[in-house]
Amino acid sequence: MFGSLDISTSALVAQRTRMNVIAANMANMNSIEDADGNYSPFRRRIAVFASGDPSRGSDWGVHVSEILLDATPFRKVREAGSPYADAGGYVEYPNIDPTMEQINALEASRAYEANITAAEATKAMIQASLRLLA
Amino acid sequence: MIADLLETGSIPVLERLVQFTGARHRLITNNIANLSTPYYRPQDLDPDSFQVAMGDAIAHRRRAGGGLALSDTHQLHFRSDGIDARPQSMDSNILFHDQNNRNLERIMQHLAENTLAHNAAIEFLKSEFDLLKTAIRERL
């Protein structure tokens, strides 16, 4: 029964990581320079889930197996006066669609809640079992 | 003598039920944890086949006496110290684009039902033990 709490917790960790990735995408929707100030539009990140939890060496639960970079092309915005504009006068902006991120954030937070519910159920079951002793 | 007290009546039945709901709970929480995992197929244990096995075992005990012996099903192998569960993937829902055929509402329903069944079994066990305690104390 205690293993069930580990499973739910692994999912909470994974969903929170996914939420962090989504927040980073949203925050960097218009970032066209990297941390060093060079022209390098932010590429959208995607958290990839896989079942199992290697941090505990278990086949149960879920973990973020990798954080992928989205290979879709950057959004082109016409800014002829920008020092970063190409020959046609276009500047590349991150390939991030805020609607998409909103939907994913919603799904992540609902999945988080579902796992909280499962953890509450596990706690109720453990509590009931422990009452047998006392 | 103590063993006889604990291995007759409803105590072994409730014990098996708690073992089953415990094993199933683990699977259900795992299904919830993997709600958005690509290629994951939710797994479950069939409560109906458990109940059929339990019903048969109780009927057999009534007829022939002795302990409660459940016969194995293809998902459940009953050991003296617990249940060896071999869960199966459920193919009850459409496949989503991420190759996961989750059915969120059904999973949450199973979670609620399983928790209630577990807690009910525990309550019944507790009242069985309270009865024994009363008998041992020899006063009400």
C-alpha cells in the first residue's frame, strides 16, 4: 500500500516538471536572444513521459524521460529595422503558440489533481488499515 | 486454538478482499500516474472474477468444511501470504493519438469503488476483532 503513494508522488513530480517546461515556454514566447545576448530564438521545449521510475529503480510510476526541443520552424515576424532581420526583413521568433501551452498547462494541472485524489484515497486506505491496530 | 478462531467465519474472506483491493489499488494509482504517458496501456484486475472465485470458495467451504481455499484465476494466483497478481491491459476505450487508451472517468470510478470496498472490509474486520476481544474479556 505504501508503494501506491510512491507511484502517485512520482506522477506529481513528473507533472510538476511538465508544468515548469510549459511555464518556461510561455515566459520565453518572445525571447530571441540567449542568456549571453546572442541572436538565438528560444526553441519550444516538450517534456516526454515514460512509465516506470528509475530514481527508485521501479517499474511502477512515471518519470520525465527527456525534454525535447521542438523542431518546427520559428515564427517569422517582419521587423525590417531590427539588427537581427534577414535579407527579406524578417526576424525569427520562438516557435511557441500560447494557446497550445495553455491547453497543455490545463491538462497537466488536471492530471496533478487526479494524482492528488489517488494519494488521498491511498492515505484513507492506510489510515483505515492502521485503525485495526489501535 | 487461536488459529481456529482467526481462520473461520468471515475473517479469511475479509483478509482476501483486503489483499485484492490492495493489489488493485496499486494498479489504479499507476494508471492515474500514467494518464499522459505515450504508449502506456492502463492495466487492471477484474473484480468480477475475484468475486466468482470467492463465491465458489465460500460455497465449497459450506459444503465440505475446512479452510477457505480460493482457486486461481488467470489474473489472480492465491498464495498463503497474499495474492500474486498478473494484471491485464484494458482495451475498453479508443486509442488516443499518443497511443494511450486511458479512460479517465472509469479509472477514477474504479479508484473510488476500490477504496470504499477496502475500507468496508477493514471496518468489518475491526468489528470481528472487537467481537473476539469482547469474548476474551468475558464482559460487555
